[in-house]
Amino acid sequence: MRHYGVRYETAAGRIVASVVASTDAEASALCGAGEAFLSAADGHDAMTHEGRWVVVAGALVALPEVTLTPDVLTFAADGIAECTITASGTTGDVAVFVMPGGPVTLPAADAVLVLTADVATIFRVTVTDPALWAEPLTVRAV
């Protein structure tokens, strides 16, 4: 019988890896310093949604989900056209990383990011706050 679970950082609860082992003891032996193994009843929630979960008080807890919604996925690379991305699903500020670009904080009162480009560019936007989860977003200036 297989034992499913996660290896996680004991201090922060951040999941490091999904684990499948023959026994819980075997799985625990895979943990490094400051890590522990948590057996998951069916194993699949943590294994298929690894970045969406943390361990709190010995239990898997889903992170609050932020939705990044663009008004367009493709826009003209003419220095004038814009792509407006709205972050929803949280009441606090949202830290994102825009590639190319860098870190940006979207304030809770106006969680909107506006992109423009004067050359063809593929933008990748990711939420960097470890207490939140969001599907990464890709938009293109063509």
C-alpha cells in the first residue's frame, strides 16, 4: 500500500514536495532539517495542487486564491495600447512579479496593473506573496 503526503517546512508550513512512499517512516526519512512529513488521507489534494496548500497545526490548509484577470490576452506593441490586469479575491495588497519588469505591489484599494509595450513582448505575471495562490498569467504585446 502506498502512503501519500507532503514534505513541508515546520516553521512556515510551506510544502516542499509531494511524497509517495511504502511507509510513513520511509517518507519521514526523506525529510531534511526543519522539515516534516504529513500523511494525506487521499494524497491527491496536496499532490495535484502543491502550490495551493500549506500545513497549519498539522493539517493541510488551502491558501486564499487571487484571480488575475486581463482585459485582453494580446495587445498592440505600439506604446499606446494597454492591457489592464485586475487582481481579485483578497482584501489586502497583492505582491506580483512582472517578467520582464520586476516586483510590483498592487494596493488593495486599486489592485490593477496596466501593461504597455513598444516592442513585441511576452509578459508573465505571478503572485509572489507566499500567503496567497494564483494561477500565473501570460499576456502578449504583438
